[in-house]
Amino acid sequence: SKVFHAARTWDGNAVSASGTASGAQAAAEQRCPNVVRSAMVQRLESDGTATFEDGTTSSVLDAVVYCTGYQYSYPFLEGVVSTMGNRVVPLYKHVWPITAPGIAFIGLLWKSLRYVQFEVQAKWVAAVLSGRACLPSPEAMAEDARAFERRILNAGQPLRYLHSQGTGMPVRQWEYDDWMARQAGLPASPAEPWRRELHALMGSRIFGAPATFRDHFPDEELRLAAAARKSFQSFISAALDT
């Protein structure tokens, strides 16, 4: 069966007249020849087909899957933060509202190893609220936020990706997590080397072979899985000893 794949974020000239993909996603799609990259859906027709924004139409569809994500919305914080362009601003380091530093956001970032990152953010927030760590002045935090937006634009990324830590972003998650850990008085981020390596490996495998990456386990993945198992066993043993 044919799959029509539409997304707002395709590269320019992503679809040729024949529906052939080009750009960064092409190699992955070649492994799934039934996937056809299409323009965005303009409307769903009563006969079960779809009309796309470029005027083309689909065959009769068995199902429509919406992967729309979500929009940030904090109407109760009007005057403190804005969610224009699907980003929360102004924030210092994606956590602290510039004008209300007694409030903290945990978990805004995406395309990262989220729960490890949430832990580091929470420890930094706890350190600040308890007085063990300090924030810069509001003026310095505001300038840092503006400088980060400039880095996003200079990297060729739209500002709606402000909270993304994926490929091509100016600050990667490990750099950010380690910086926060230092602010909280921790020696380093809790993301162990095996966890960082496994995160990168699985990201590349999922992107490179989305339909088959679960079907086999390369030696490198088995090595990292063994390191993970050893780490978990040590953690459980230490917890039981206490």
C-alpha cells in the first residue's frame, strides 16, 4: 500500500513532479519505496481521497495519521512569557522567565535525552531556589536570551526551533546539561558515557533504517546494552545497601 508523507519542514524543492524525495530524508525513504513525499494536505474529500496544496490528489485513503505535535500555551502567565511562534520567551537557558525568576520551566526542550535533562534542570532549579546557586541580573539574562536567538538564526534555523536540541542547533544537549550541572554544584551531568553513545547510535539507526532498525542488533549496540545493564545493577545494589 502507498503512504503519502507530508510535513511542513521538508527541505526546499522536496518533491519533484514524480513525487520523488530529495534532501536529507531521501536516503531513508529509498528504503521504503511505498512512501511518497507529498505537499501538505489542503482538504480531505468526501470520496476518501485527499487534495494537497500543490493541487495533486491521493488515492482513496485507509487512514489519516496526524502527527501535529502541540502548541505552547500559558494564558495564566500573560505578561510573564509569550508563546508566539511556538516558543516560550523570554527565558534564560530555557528555564527562567526574565521578569519572574521565582517561576521555572522544566521540560521545554525537545530532541534530547529528556528525562536525564529534566533531572539536571530540576537540580539547578532546586539549587537556585534554596540559595545554593544564583542567577545573573535580569539585564544579563535578557541579553543571553537575545544572543541565543541570534545564534539560532545564524545557524539557519527558524525561531520555532528555539527549544530544539537536534542536529544543526548551536548548542547540543550534552553541552547544555553539563553547564547546568555545574550551576547546580554537580560534578557532571548524570548522563553516563554509555547513555550518550547509545542515544547517538539509536538516533542514527532509526533515521537510517526506520522500518528495520528493530530487526537486528549490531555489536556496538550490544556492547552499550551490556554497559547499561552493568550500570543499572550497580545502581540497584547501591540503593539496596542504603
